[in-house]
Amino acid sequence: MASEKDASLPTRNSSQFLDPDEKAIVDLQLDVPKVKVGYFSLYRYANKKEIIIIVFSAIAAIVAGAVLPLMTLVFGNFAGSFSNFYSDTSALAHFKHQIKTFTLYFVYLGITSFFSVYFSIVGFSYTGERMTQKIRELYLAAIFRQNIAFFDFLGSGEITTRITADMNLVQDGLSQKVALVITGCATFVSALIVGFVRSWRLSLVMLSATVAILMTMAIFGTRMRKNQTQAVDAFATAGTLAEEVISSARNVNAFGTQKRLEKKHDSFLVIASGFDFKAKAFLGIMIACMMTILNLQFGLAFWQGSRFIHSHELTVSQLLTVTMSMMIAGISIGHILPHIGAFGLAAAAAAKIFNTIERKSPIDPESDSGVKPDKVTGKIEFKNINLVYPSRPDTRILDDFSLLIPAGKMTAIVGASGSGKSTLFGLIERFYLPLAGEVLLDGINISALNLRWLRRNISLVSQEPVLFSTTIYESIAHGLVGTEYENEREDVKTSLIEKAAKIANAYDFITCLPQKFNSRVGERGSLLSGGQKQRIAIARAIVSDPKILLLDEATASLDTKSESAVQKALDQASKGRTTIVIAHRLSTIMNADNIVVMSSGKIVEQGTHHQLLDQKTVYYTLVQAQELMSKVILPGEKGVEGETSGDFSADDEKRNALHLIQSTTSTKHTGTPVKTEKKNYTTWQMVKFAWSLNKSEHRIMIFGFVFATLSGFAYPVQSIFFGNAINALTFPHSSTGEHPINFWSLMFLMLGLSSLIFHACQGTALGFASARLVRRAREQAFQSILRQDMSFFDQDQVTSGSLASFLSIEANRLAGMSGATLAAILNSCATIVGSLAIGISFGWKLALVCASTMPILLACGYWRFRVLSEMEARMKRTTDAATFACEAASSIRTVASLTLEKNLRDEYHVQLDAQAFDNLRYSTFSAILYAFSQSVAMFAIALSFWYGGTLISKQEYTLVQFFICYAAVINGSQSAGAIFSFAPDMGEAKSAAQLLMSLLHRVPLIDSWSTEGHQVERVDGKIELKDVRFTYPARPDQKVLRGVSLTALPGQFIALVGASGSGKSTVMALLERFYDPTSGTILVDDLEIPKYNLQNYRSHMALVSQETTLYTGTIRENILTDKEDASEEAIVQACKDANIYEFIMSLPDGFNTLVGAKGSLLSGGQRQRLAIARALLRDPKILLLDEATSSLDSASEAAVQAALDKAAKGRTTIAIAHRLSTTQHADCLYVFDNGRVVERGRHDELMARKGVYWELGRLQELGV
């Protein structure tokens, strides 16, 4: 299959303003190769050992497939001995001897079947697991190898879908089903060989059916695969959105956007479901056509065979052998067909994966090419740089930009948000290719340097630092990767890490944690406050003593006291190395050797702090905006009501670690860990659950089940026609009704037409229901996830990656309880019942004896089902590996900057190895049971021949009775085994149903779905906290808030200030009712907030948090949130108030401009201003600002702050800020320290006291 350019990349913006050379550079960074991916392309990464195992497993599968056709030779001879016995009853002894001999042949064939089936299943399970593991690793390695522009459109949720759901499809197409299909194909081919050897003329006539089958597969198979590919793409898009939404659960809850995001998510699922249904419908019609052709084939065989017999070109014995072999060939195709779809799905899924694996990155960190100088001095020079982001080629970021950065000096870059400051770091790190110009390091063009060597000589601390889900020790140690210290002794590394932590002012808070340096940081550092994360990131950057240090707002998330200490450390660490600083807080760059002021991608002025102040131009204006010259008024009190003593709390943000996904209840938070109860559901409960999800499709499902049952009865009816046709040939006029052979041939024609209707209706109806089931399961699971309270998302085990993976995989697996799988089971059950009924009615003795083997077959299948269910339950490492890969891929800039590619690949390899070991152990055991269930079928045939021959020898049974019972029981036994060939699907479905039911039945303590509680049209905005105490459930020994009391009257502007980790953000979380306090009360308009209806309560407030959240989509979609009915005038005004309107209008597509995954196509300041516009559009009575202007430059901050001051009128505003310039006009400031309020009052009053607040203000004074 030839796949086009990766469909996951949206159409790029017009690049009409670029010349051909520039356009070629842009395309180079985004283009994806056209890789042809057919099924056999999946084996391109198999090594020699795996190829040998595949060959031997294929041979075993071929042997297993040849067993049944070889049985027809024995059958033909047996039939010949029957004829001889009827013509000469005196040859009884010889006949009995033949019965024993042929029975032994069947036993030998059964033993051969057991070992060949076992080795084929185990072999392909092993190679499928190993090859899939290799492809998973190659895909993650390819992701690490790509240039950053490639990710500007590619969401981490899509990567999760590829590495989980899509890779599972690939594995499905490489494992057990390969053995089953090869066995089926071998059966088919062997049967044809036997047929041609016995009578090539008759076999050639019957072969016409094979041509018809192949044409049917070509026509409908192509359409099926096309729709499967489109369904995979649409599901991946939904997965990307889900990952973004889940990773921003606080923002979703705060703005009440669950319904809108659920609707958007469902719109993607509707598209995917449509394609999924079409694929299943084409599969159903294809199977219907094939089953019709097989019945027509039998009718043709008997009709034409009778003519060969009359012309003496064929004996009855030969006809029976050929007919039986062709019958088995037909059955084998029926067994192959349900598994054929897996190969189409595997190829469709692999197309996207291989496109990325085969893509050659224009900026490849894994390449060994390039110069590796022995020494680095650190002189950096930008020469005539022109740059656009490939995702926005019409917006020029840098325009003929030139700058010299001397070695060993500190250079500061300042300017408005979006002026191109952070872009310079991207060029130094070689994240993007310039359209023109060059970047030189020590006089060498960086494009000529080895990329890994370049990045290992540079340390970057970004504006929004990313920490991986590991310990603090390992997080800092990531900075040593690729250096001479990476493999040093542990004591040496520990010394370096502790030293770096002290320099970064992180050592004290780390040592106060229970596990100290071994404390886990959570996904993306979620278990730490913003300031703590930043300090860990700084420690990680300086631990390797880099030659070049890049600081992009490195102290933006720190409180004033920490910032001052860290800034001194950074000033000290900067000596002797080239340091480039991007900063909005000008107090942090006063000592820089050169300050560069940028605007619109150009330099407007540069010089030292004092030189630029003397010029009194742009920089002077920026400094004035941040000046904090305050007048001393009156001294005041330092003690504050509600202050209590307590243990030191180093954390502002802390999380619990509970296994809540399996829980159904949560106890009220009391400061101790929440106890949860895991509930197990019976198989029947889970089937009812899957059935309930298809409630709207019940009628069409019943319609499908009726036709599945009717199609199942076709096999027993066929045995009647088969037995009578044989008898009509051997003894004319002795068949049922004394009908001639032409009559029974016509009956096969009628049965074929009936099968066409039955199978087509069954496949279409149940395919529709199955597609709807998957869609509804994903939809409801997504809704339930968004329903959960923050304690659910705070778990270390529950990450955005694991939940996105959960949605992607488990909902698809639930299809094992619907659609094709249930239809096949129902079909097989109908065959068993029909076969027994017909067998008993025509010859109850033989039928009952043969039926005695069915309980054994069912028992084998049942235990295999149990084993696979247990395997699903124990495969937790699959989720762990997927989460790990998702986290790494979503933090690609950090991975690239730290050159962690190899380390993360090695860790991923270890996790996949552990997963593979567990999977293979259980699949080996299940293969034994499956092989036994298959070989028992052969023993059943041996029993039927032995006992049937005995009955014939006693002349108790006629030939027609034997053949009808034989054919019925053979088909019945095969169908009993076929039921449990779907055990993998059922096992996966049971595990998926268990997880989905646990999630859907989990009612959170703070329930956003609840309709209870007081609802009001408006609130006045009075807020009061009375002696509020709070600890996070996972850390009951660490008190976050200790008796906090504060009051905000309607319309007041209240500011919360204090050190990072002192409890400020926790107050915001409690006001939003993300959590309930351990003790004390929170009142709004004199009513306790738990008594309000949660959604109604949150609708009266808006939150602008420190880490901005945007979603894949347009600027307009991100501003609207839950205000879809907002007027254009209101949107424009909100954007103007947030100082973002002019920027939006400067973009070619305006409000319809795509923001990229998580807003990646915008700068930090631009994202923050969009978030402020989103909050203002809501027109809240209570406005919560958690470092709302932290990502803005001074000019933007002043404008936005003025807008916020204006917007605050008439509403209650509570703001957290480290920059005191943004809070000095507050009606009241509350100063926090270690979870307590230690000072409160107005700015002038607190400055006059010369206490904690005065110290913070003094540290920020610029002294202009």
C-alpha cells in the first residue's frame, strides 16, 4: 500500500511570500516520505534468529494445516472399504482390520496436529512480540531523531495512539493470527493437492470457485483497508485532543469546558466510527460472497462429478476424496476470513509508523557526522539570519538579524513577547533551519558541528521546565548525560548533584521531603510547585558545568527571595562561561555585560544596564514600568489572626498516590490517604455492560444475531445435502426422498443464495453495532475521566499518557464482546446445536458417542480464555511503557536539549523486555490448551470412524446415516474449537470491560456532574476563609495550610504573596473547589462552597494559571471555552483588554490561526494573553490570577496589568504574584510563609513595617 504524506500533518499555511529556495527549506523540515507499506513490509526489521523461528513456525503451521486434507485420503479409502463390504459382506474380518488401521492413522494425525499447532502458535507469538518491540523502539528512536518543526503539528496524543493502539494492531497481525492463517492456507492448498492427485478434472472444475473468491477479496478487501486507514487516522486525532485535555484537567474543571470538549472529541469519534463501520461492512459482504461461492462449489462438484462417474472417468471413492478435500478447503477459508482483517489493520497502522521511521530528519541528533572541536570558548555569532516557523511561513520571526555574543560574558535579551527572543535559543540548539544566514560557534557554522556534541556543550533552562517522571536525584543527573561524569562513581555523582542543588537554592526544600533526593517528581514534575520545578531544572542545567548556559526566563516561577538567591548563584555560575539570558524581570539582568533589546525580530538597541538607562529610550521605559520605589508610611503589626505554629511544609503543590482508577468510592478527605475498594465484575456483568453500551442498536443487533444463527445452521443443513448426495451417487434412488443427484446439487445452489443473504445482513448489522460500541465506549470513558476530581489526576500512576493510551486501547478491545466476535460465537453455537440435532435424528448412537468429545473441546477453550484474561490483567507494564514513551515524546525539546535520546531508548527497551517476558510466558501456556483443543477434534474424527465402522459392520447403520452424522459432527467439533479461537479477543474484551466499568462507576467526592446544591444567577463576590487547614492525602505528615484566615469583600483586589511552596496556589485550588479543606470553612457570599452546585459555582469565577493551557485548534476556539454564544464584539473587546488583539490581526488567518498542539505555535507571552482574554470573556464576578502576567515582557505586562486593574472593577480579584509591581495597588495583601499568613495590609502599610513583605520589595527594587 502506498501511503501519502502523513495525514496527521494538517495542510500547511500558504507560503506565497517565500522564494523557491526558502520554500524548499521550509518543506524540508516538514515533508514526510511516501513509504509503500504492504503486509510483508511488517517483517522488514526481523533479524536472522527471528526469520529462522518464523520459517520453522511456518513449517509447523503448514504441517498442522496438512493434517485435515491427509485425513480425506484415509476417508476415501474408508469409503472404498464400505463399498467393498456392502458388495461382499463375507469380508467382515478384513473390514474390521481396516477400521482399526484407519483409526490409528487418525490418532497419529491428532498427535501430529498437537505438536505442530503448539510450535506454530508459540513461534509466531514470540516473533510477533519481539518484532513489535523492535518496531516500537525504532518508532520512539525515530521520534527522537526528528527535527522540532515536525512536532509543531504532531500531537503527543497521536504519538501515544501510534505507539499503543496502532502497535497493538501491528502485533496482532504478526502473532497468533499469522499461525492460524498459514494453517488455514496450508489446509486449503493441501486439500487442492489431494483433490488434483485423485481427479484433476473434477478439481479443476471446482477450482473456478477459488478464482471467484480471490476476485471477491480483491474488490472488497481494497475498500475495507482504505476505510480502516481513515478510521485509524480519525481515532489518532481524537487521541491527540484527549491527551491535551486530560493533561490540563484543572483548567477544564475551572472553566467548566467538559461538555464542549466532549462534543469536540465526539465529533472526531463520529468520523472515525463512520469509516470503521464501512470497513466492517465491506468485510461482512466479502465473507457473505465467499460462503455463497463455497456452497455453489459443492453443488457444481456433485453435479459434474456424477457425469464423470457415468462416463467411467471417476470412481465414487475418488469423488468422495475430492469432495471431502474441497469441503475442508472451504471450511479452512471460513476459518481464515475472520483473521484476514487483522492483516489489513496491521498494514494500515504500520503505514503511519513506518512513514516516521523511514523519514530522514534534516536535523538529526543521532548522526555521527559533523566536527567535534577539542575545545569550546563560547563565542556565538548570528549573521544575517532570516527565519520563519515552518508552521507559519507567512510570519517572519527574524529579519536579517545579526548579533555577536562574546565568549565568557553574560548577554541578556529583552523585548516584547513574540519579538524573537526564544527563537535565538532555538537556533543555537539547532531546533530550526534559518532561511538565510548562519549561526557561528567559535567561528564555525553550527550546521557543520556534530549536533549531539553541540547540545552537550550547551545547557538550557526553559520558561516552562519539563521534568521526567522519576526521582529528584535522577532528574538532576539527566544534566550529566554525555559528559565525563555520566558513568562516574555514585559518590562523585551525588556530590555534584548536591552541589548543584545548593547553587540552585533547591537543597533545603529537597532535604525536607520524606524521601529527600529519592522523592518522585511526578509526570512533567507535577508533584512539585512551579518554583521547585524551576530550581530542579536550574540544578540540572549547571550540574555539568557547561561552557554555554541558556536561561529562558529561568527564574520566572521563583518567589522574590528564591529568585534573589538563585540569581546570585547564576551570576556566580556564569563566570567563565558564555551565558545568554532572556528575561522580563529586568532586576535579573542588571549585571549583564551586554543587554540586547529586540522588537519584531530586529535589534533596536544594546549596551550595559547603565548605558541603556542613560540613553532613556526603549530600555529605560521598560525599567520605569518595573520600578518599585515605595514610600514608607506607618509601622504596623506583624502578628496575624489565624496564625499557628506547625511543621515546615516545603510544598505548595502535592499529590496523592492512590489506585483510584479501579475504585468505586472515595471516603471524605480527612487528611489521611483515601481508602479505595477495587471491585471485580463477573463475566455476565461485563457482557451486560457491553450490551448496555449498544442500547440504541439493540434492534439491529437482534436482527444481526438472527441472521448469524441462520448462517450457523447452514453447516448442519449442508451435512444433510452432503450425505444424501454421496448416497445418491453410490446407491441411486436410496437417498432421502429418493431424489437424484441433480436435486441435491440444486439444494446446494439454494443454500448458497441463502448464505449470501444471511452473512451479508449479519456482517453489516453487527459491524454497525461494533463501530458504535467502540465510539460510545471511548466517548463515555472520556466523559467519566473529565468528571473526576483532582485527587484522581494527582496520582503518580494516572498520567495524561496512560489515560490517553487507556482510551485508545481499551475501548477498541471492548469490541471483542460485540460485532464479528459475538457473531462468530453465535454462529458456532448454532452449528453445534444444529449438528447435534441432525446427527441424533439420523443416527443417535453415533451422534451421542461423537458428541462426548465436545465437553473436552469446550473445557480446553474455556481455560485458554481464562489464561488470556489473566494475562491481560498482568500486562500493566504495557501501560507503563506506553506512558513512558508518551511522556518522552511530548517533551521532545527537553529530550533534545539534554541529549537524552539514548538513555530514554535504553529505559524503554528494559520496560518492553519485561513486558515481552510476561506475555510470552502466558501465551505459551495458552498455546498448549489451544493445540490440545485442536487435536481433540482429530481424535473425535477417529472415534466417529471407529464407531461408525463398527455400526456399519453390524449393519445397524446405512451409508447415508453414517455420512450425515459424520459430516454433522465434524462441523460441530470444528465450530466448538472455532468459538475459542476468538479467546484472545474475548480475553482482551473482558479486561477492557473490567477497567471501563470501574472507571464509569467511579463517583468522585467532588462531582462536577452533580445536579444537587444551591444555584444562583449571580454572586456578590464576598470570600472568606476561616481557620482553613489542609494536607494532601498522600502526604498527611506535611501540613500545607495551617489555620489560614482571610477575607475578600465584594469588588476588592486581594493579593497573595510569599515564598514558593508557602501555600498560595493551594488557596486558589480550594477556592475553585478542586479539593475540600481538611478542617475549617470557605464561604462565598456567607454560604459554604460545598453547598453550592459545583458547575454553577465555578461559572461565576475565572482562573488564569501560571502554566497556560491551550488546545489543538484555532485561536477563536481557545478563547470561547464554554461561551460559544459570545458575540464577535465581546471576543474582540476581551482580546483588546488582554493586549493580544493586534497580534491576532497581524496573522494571515486572524482568529482562525491554528495554535498547534498545546499552543506550541505561540510564544509563552502570547499564550498567556490568550488565556487572560479567555478569562475576561467569561465576565466573572470572581477572578483568580495565579501569576497571570509571569510570562509577559514589561511593556505587555504593564498594558495587561492595566487591563486587569480595569477588569477587576466590580468583581472580586485574588491574585498570586512574585512581582510585587503587579500587586502593590491591592486593597489588601496577605503574606504567606510555610502555610500561614504572617502579614496582611496594604502595600504602603506593609512596606512601613519593614517585615517579610518589605524584604521582598527591597530585593526587587531596581535602584534606577
